[in-house]
Amino acid sequence: MNILIKTLTMINFKGVKNFTVDFNFITNIYGANASGKTTIFDAFTWLLFGKDSADRKDFNVKPLDQAGATKDRTENEVSAVLEVDGQDITIRHIQKEKWTKKRGEEVAEFTGNEHLYFWNEVPVNSSEFQAKVNDLLPENVFKLITNPLYFNSQKWQDQRSVLSELAGEITDRFITSKYPELQELLNSLDGKNLKEFKAKVAGEKKNLKDQLVEIPGRIDEAERGKPEPVNEIEVNARIAELQTEYDSLEQAIIDKNAANEKENSRIQSVQKEIHSLKLEIQNIEAAHRSAYNADVNAANSGINEDKAKLNSLDSQLRLQENQLKQLEQSHADQLARIERDKQDINDRLASLRTLFVSVNGRELNPDEKICKECGREHEAHNITELQSKFNEIKRKELEGINIQGAGLKKDLTNRDADIEQAREQFETTKSALKTSINSLKSSLEEVERKVEAAASKSVEVKSYEDRLREDDSIAIKISKITELQGQMETKSVDYGDLRVNKATINAELDSEKRKLNTSHIIAKADVRIKELKDQEKTMSQELASLEKQEFAAEKYEKAKSEELENRVNGMFKFAKFKLFKPLINGGEEPTCQTTYNGVPFSDLNTAGKILVGIDIINTLSAHYGVVAPVFLDNRESVSVIPDTAAQTINLIVSPQDDKLRVA
């Protein structure tokens, strides 16, 4: 199919008001920059596909005024006469604005655009129009054979897809005809493609190598893990001796723990009492400071300020009296909560006692004395062993119940201690508050006297220090604090030797117990070593087979890539293509890079890019069986272009041509 443009008319299209181009087989269009040369190419692509020459669908086709705003109420139209295999076809595309006046409004408003299409002056809808265009020239093919730069502007994957289509299918039969040894590889694919097969082989190889690396270490570990034969009578005697030592050390540690906890509890109680005394002293000092400040203010201020101070002290007194009530309520709530905890612990102790009786009364199930394989009763020594194991299990369960019971009893004791501590704390805080309340009441009385004295100007203020010295309660509390601090000295409990000895004996116990399984461990280790050696030999053979398959796959890919490049490059006169790039590991990965005389397309000058682009268009036109007009932008940069059967429209920059000139 041969397509030619005979005429193209633009009306209100971008910056063109009304312009018609009559095309020859070679048409030169001259114009300065921004004079509208590219607009001609844009108009042609918009007419066919609703896009500009840069493949943008949302570009603005409406003319702009001097302020850069679009002109309203204009129709934008492009029409053309095409010659297709000697027959003329007239097509037209119109964009119209829709203006709608809503009910009750005087002015119509713009509500969008509508597009009208005509084919040989017959109106058609959008889908019909596009179907007719695609019958002539599908959009993807149009871009490839009308713009020499379009092919190389695509992603390399899309370029490669087009070239692979040109080269045709490279069949397995073709490859094996040149390399018969690769037929075995194809037979082993089992429905997978080569990429999937290589991934599978690589995964299996990695897995085998990882396992092979570990096998020598496992063999060595098994060899080193084989123990020396032992005398079981001597071992059992040593175990009994070590167990006695272990139990003794365990009891010694438990005793030290109990003593340490008791001492810590005493120290904490002393610390709390000291803290409470210091708090009481601070409250007394604060009360004296407050009274002193009140007296000073009373002496330095008028009777109204003294009355204000009285109000402040009265407020503090009421506040602390409320705090005392809240303390009493909080104390009662705390005691109730602890009592509930004690009841819960007693309930759990009762449950443990019931469980202890149940476990203690348990007897060996008679069914356990019967052999499950032959149905006969076990030999006497076996029954004795079963009874011994049963008794040991029951002993451990009873021991565990006793441990839990001891813990709960300890918790119960702790709750009683908590009650005593709460009561002590309550009494201490209550005493401090009452002392502070009494001090505030005393201060109130003093301030009242100062108010009366202030009226007669005969106020004498006792110093803050004198007040503290006269307060015997402070000295008593300080003396008590000194006495308590003397009780703080304590010696930490040293567990070091006990725990080290216990750990040492426990480790020796474990070692002696493990010796009893010596013969079984040695036999099991020998079986494992043989298994590992057999496994190592089998894996090495499998790895060699996989490496052979991997080499064959790489050879197949190399042969196919060479054939693809040879076919593709044989179809072009100037352009050459690199379809694969080598990797560091010796393999290849797909790519697509256009070159000319070894220079990548991106590094070519304008003339080189046009040369390669037209060469690509010529080959693609022959492949698709369609020859369409070629638009060459910046044609002034290219002196000579390759021969082509396509109609050529040269867009040439000409500074002296302010308006478009067609020649």
C-alpha cells in the first residue's frame, strides 16, 4: 500500500488561522522558529489519531490571544486529501465547543467539546472513523514509518520486539540442525522455556553446593561426637554421689535466699520509716516557715493583709483535714484489697491439697504391665523398672505440687507483711498530717494575736530559727533518723562459690548421664557418617550433571542470539543493532542498541540520526507493506538523505521566512 498526502488544510488550529498545503512527492516547508512548521505534522497526526506528533492527546489545539488565553466560540478543523494506491480519500476532523444556557440564567456557559468526523464527506462517529484509519494504517505502524526518530525514542524492549518480528521465529529445529548436540537439552526442558529451565538448574545447583559445603563439617562433627566406652557400674555410683552433693548445694542456696530476702525486707522497712520522718520534719519546717512569713507580713502590712493571711492558713487547714479523711479511706481500701488476695491464695492452696491427695493415691495402670506387641505380661525385672519409673514421675509431680504450695504460703506471708507495712505507713503519714494540722491551728492562733497586736502597733515577730529551736519534735525526729540510719548497715549474701559449685556438679552429672548411652551413640554416629559420605558422592554426581545442562543451555542461548543479530542486521543498509550484552559471569542478557559505524544512536549527530532513521523506515515499510509520508524536522541540518520510496516532507528552519513557505 502506498499513501501520499495531496493537500492538508488547517482552520483555527493552534497558531494557524487558515492555511492549506499542497504537497508534492518531495515537499519543502520553510519557516522561522515558532512559525508553525511542526504544527503541520501535529495537524496531520491530530486529524488521524487525535494526538500531536509527540504522541500527546491532551495538547491544546485552540488558538491563543495575545494574553495567552484560548479564544472562545471557535471551531478547530483539519482536513486532508490522501491518495491511497491511486485513489483519493477526503477526511476531516472538527472540534466544536458546546455552550449551554441553564434554566433561569441569561448567559450560556462552556460545557465541553465535541468532535465531528467525515470520511469522503460522509459523517461518521469516532469509532467508525478510527476503524477506517486503522484499515489504512494502524497507529503504531504509522509512528514507526513516518517519523525517523520515533523507533529509537521507544523503550529498548519495544524496539527489540519490532526487530524480533522482522527476524521471524528462530525455531528449535533450526538451532539443532546447526548444533545437533543441543537436542538432548531440548528433550530435558519438560514443558519449560529456556529461562525457566536455567532458573531451575541454577536453584538446584545452589542448593547442592550449599549442602556439599556443609557435609565435611557434619562428618567431622559426627566423628568428634563419638564417646569412649565406659564402665556403667562406676558411672551410676558417681551419679549417685554427685546427686547428693548437688541436692546439698541447692538447699544451701535456698537457705541463703531466704535470709537475704528477710534482710532486704528489714532494710526497706527502715528506709520507709526514715523517709516518713524526713517528710514530717519538712512539714513542720514548712508550717513554721509559713507562720513566720505570716507574722512578718502581718508586721509589715496593714490589718487587711493579716486577715488575708488568716484566710490562707484556714484554707490550708481545711485542705489537710480533707487529706486526712482521704488517707483513711485509701487505707481502708488497701487493706480490703490485700484481704481479697489472701482469700484467693487460700483457695489455691486448698486446690493444691486436693491435687496432692489425688496424685499421691495414683497407682501404676495394670495395662502398662502388658507387652503391646505380644500381649503377655512383662518379665518381673521389666515390671520393676516400669514401677520405678512410675514412682519417679509421681515423686516429681508431688515435689512440684509442694514447691507451688511453698510459694503460695510465702505469698500469704508476704500479704501479712504488706498489711503490717500498710498500717505502719498509714500511721506515719496520719501522724505527719495531724502534726501539720496542729501546727496550722497554732499558727492560726498566733496570726489572730498578731492581727490584734497590729492594730495597736505592738507586734513582735519571732524568728524562723527560734521557732525551729523551740520545737522539740524536730530534734526528736532527727535523733530517731540517726538511730535508724545506724540500722541500715547490712552485709550482702555471697552466692558465688555455691552457684559455681552447683553449676560444676550439674555439668558433671549431665556428662556422667550421657556416658550411659555410649554404645548406642557410637553406633548411631557410624551410621550417620556412612549416610553423609554416600550423600556427598550422590550430590557431586548430580552437580556435575547440572553443570553439563547449564553449559548446554548457555550454548543454545548464544547460538540463538547470534542468529537473531545476524538476521536483523542483514535487513538494514546503515543501521546495526546490538541485541545482547555480555555479563561478567560469561552469560548474556537481552538489550537493544542501535548503532551506525559502531557509534550508538544517542551519540550520532542530526544527520546520522536521520540517515539511520530513514534506513529503519525503509525496512519497516517493506515488512509491513505500507509506504507513508515521512516528516523530516530540522531538515536544514542534513545535506543528503538515503533513497526512500516514501513521500518526503522536509521541515526547514529559515529565519527570513516569518510565515510558512511551501516549495
